[in-house]
Amino acid sequence: METRENRIRRLIYQSSYTGTRETDLLLGQFANRYLNNLEDQQLDDYEALLAQGDQNILAWVRGDLKIPANLNGTVFSLVKDFNTTL
């Protein structure tokens, strides 16, 4: 079983190498700043968000597409709010 520390490292890595530079910067910086403070369920939610692909995530953050209800929770709100600080 993966330790919490290894899981966070893996998620930080995946966040930093999503496929597009803009999403790499957004999610990589977000992950470095916030993942250590998230609860395990929030890490699950973040991992589910990452699985949707960089183009979808970027479109949702920008408001170009409506995010599916099952992903539109606390973690997505944190990512979206973080985007406005960049």
C-alpha cells in the first residue's frame, strides 16, 4: 500500500507534468503548496480531478466548460481560487 508521503510525491509529480505548460504551472504550484494539508478524502478528489486530463481541467478553471457536478467540490474550488492568485 502506498504511504501518504509517497502518494503526495506522486501527485505533485503528476501535477507538474500534465501535458500542457499552463496546466503544469497551475497544478504543479497548487500541489506543492496545498497537498500536504489536504485530508485523505480531498486527496482522492484531487486525484479524480487529475484523471480528467489537462485540457478539461484548464477549461473548467477558466470557465470555458461547466465542470461535472461530481468533481465540483472543495478541491476544485481551491484549484480555481489558486488560479486567480497566479
